[in-house]
Amino acid sequence: MSANNTVLKFFGIFFIGAFIFYAIGNYLIESQIHNLENLSAINQQKNQMLIGALLITFLHTLTNIGLVVILFSAFKDVFNIQAYAYLATTLISTILLAIGGICLVLIIPVSEWANTYNQQLLDKLLQKGQFYFYQFGMMLWCIGGLIMCNILIQTRVVPKWLSVWGFIGYVVFMAGCLFEIFGVAIGTYTSIVGGLFEITLSLVAIFKGFRSP
């Protein structure tokens, strides 16, 4: 593991990058969708929405795949089944999040159809689609995160308290996603613990590196 610490620095960089790209991209798109009463006015903000779509569907996807492949490569020889389970769940999660981003950007062509009933209906469907793709995508990401934390606990390549923190954070966030699906809007709050863990783990990988198992 110590020999792979140079590569694992990129794991940390990609982790932080994925976090930032999705947060900014989602904000750029949804701030226009929810703040504009007249959907045809979205045409005036196409550039901002397209930048947001680029961040979510391209840059976030690339950095997510990068960090997942790096961690998978580091543990696949010892934790074969767990490593492949982590790879599968996180890659499917990344695909679902990317599809959710595409749902949002499709509102741009829909907004060109004037203020018709069909336009409003399609807009609602696309927003609902993004909502469910996001929630189920993040639930899969949390499952992958639990597998990752279990490997970290077993190998002790990072302090145990950090691995336990991540385990708790992913359980809480997954519960928050379930509550969101059933209409209780607490997902943002439940993501804080897991989000801070991911940032902390990324900083450890970048500046300190992982210990030998």
C-alpha cells in the first residue's frame, strides 16, 4: 500500500473534485429551474445550465470513475469479492447520477416549446426523474461507501476512527435518501456527516497517504 500512495493522492484529488463538480453543477442548473416562473425564460440562461450539465454529466462522472478504479485496483488482490462489489455499486451509482443530470439539461429544449401544458408536464417529469435517479444513485454510492469503510477498517490503512466515521456517515445519508423518497426532505442534512468524511479521507490520501496494511 505504501508504494501506491502516489497513485492514492489522485484518489483524494478525484474524490474532492467529484464532490465539487456535482455540487456546483447541480446548483447552476437547479437555481435556474426553481427560480424562474416562466420556463421559456430558461433559454436566456442556457450557458449557465449547459456549464452545470457539463460539470455533472462529464467532469463528475470522470472523476468518480477515476477514484473508484484507483481504490478498486489497490484492494482487488486481497479483498476480491468486496472490491468487485464496491466497483459495481459505485459505477452504477455514477451512471444513475449522470442520467439525472441529463434529465435536468433536457429542460432546455423543453423550454423552447412556449408555455404549454405539455411543457409544464414534461418539466415536472424531468425534475422527478432527476430526483429519483439522484436518490437511488446516492443510496448505491452509500452501499459502496460502506464496503469501502469495511475494507479500511480491516486493513487499518487509515485511523480506525476515520473508518467508523465514514461507516456512520454513509448509514445516515442512506437513511436520509429513503426519507426523501417518502417525502421527508432531510437528505441535505443527513449528507453532511458523510460529506465531511469524504473530504477528510481525501485530504488524508493527498497529504499523509495510507499506512501499510
